[in-house]
Amino acid sequence: MRICRHPALPMAIPFILYIAFLVLERSIAHGAQSGGYDVRLIYPCKVTCVALLLGFFWRRYGELARCDLKLHQIMWSVVTGVVVFLLWISLDQAWMSFGHSTGFDPRKLSGAIDWSLALPRWLGAVLVVPVMEELFWRSFLMRWIDQPDFLNLPPPHVGWRALLISSILFGLEHSLWLSGMVAGLVYGWLYIKSRTLWAPVLAHAMTNGLLGLWVIKTGQWSFW
């Protein structure tokens, strides 16, 4: 079928699976109050399945075929990731979020961190989520908003309208919606200026990595 060959599918399917797992987590968490299920065990399964899908479709990710980041692009990506991290933990007032999130708490009943839960959570956020989300939000959706034949639209030609719309939608995916929108704008701008998807992937990984370390250090589990 022609639809099975659509260039958006390899970028959309891993993201859709990730969202499906989020829905499953929330559904089980609701029942866990009486059933005793540990929803945290779903996360390793989720990132593993998404990683396998990314690997399956990898040959169809032309923008990620080779990492051609130059030194100045790496530096800009790292700085961008740090800035987004600092903004993320600052824009946390009540009106900037969709209610209160309990987040991901990897502690045992004793209060000690269960690294069999914390490490997969951190690695997934650093290695899998940035690739999945940047492929969907920046490489596909942002360009598709401007041009349905999005693969033939070079990043520098993406307009402000597409950047704004995709960033708003990216923000709405997160409980901290304002932080998400700001992050979407910054990652999108970096993609446009750098002309390579690896730049926002690296920035996104830096943000998530620092956020995870900060959460583990401070115990602010709601940010996870």
C-alpha cells in the first residue's frame, strides 16, 4: 500500500508508540491505587521498544545517516542544551503547568535510589527520547507544516509560522507546557540555523541529561 511508504511513517511510528505507552502508564497508575502494580517497570520496556523501532527504520532517516557536526555546532548545541535545562527548572510556576505531576520516583521503600529504575530512566531520556522527538517534531512536523513534501524542504527554509506552531504543540505534550514551548522554539531555531538534525538532538540530549542528574541530586521527581 502506498500509505505504508509515506516518508513520515518512520518518524511518526516511534513517537506514536511512545505516546501509547504514556497512556498505558497513566491507565495502570490509576488502577495501581488498588491493584498494587509498579508503573515504573513500564519505562524500560517503553524506551527499549522505541529504540528497536528507531533501529528498524534507521536507514530511512537520511538526516541522521552520518553525524557531520562541526566543532562550533557542537559547542552551540551544548550551550543550547544547558540554557534550556536552566529555563526548564525555572519555568515551573503553577500557571505554567498542567496540574501537578508526581513524575518518576525511582526510590525504594527504604528511601534509597533503585538504580535498576533510575539508570534506564536517565539513559532513555538521553539516548532515545531526543532522537525520537527531534525526528518527529523538527525533522517531520515542523517542515511538513510549511511543505507537505517535507523531505525536500531544507531546514534554513522553514518559516516562523511552522516554527511557532510546532513549538506550541511540542509544549502541549509536556506537563510543564511553557518550558516545553520555549524548548521547542530553541531546538527548532537551532535546527534551522545549523542545517543538521544532529544539532537539536545533541542539545535535547544535553538538556535531558542535566535534568536527570539534577532530579536525582535534588529529589525533585516531578520534573521527571
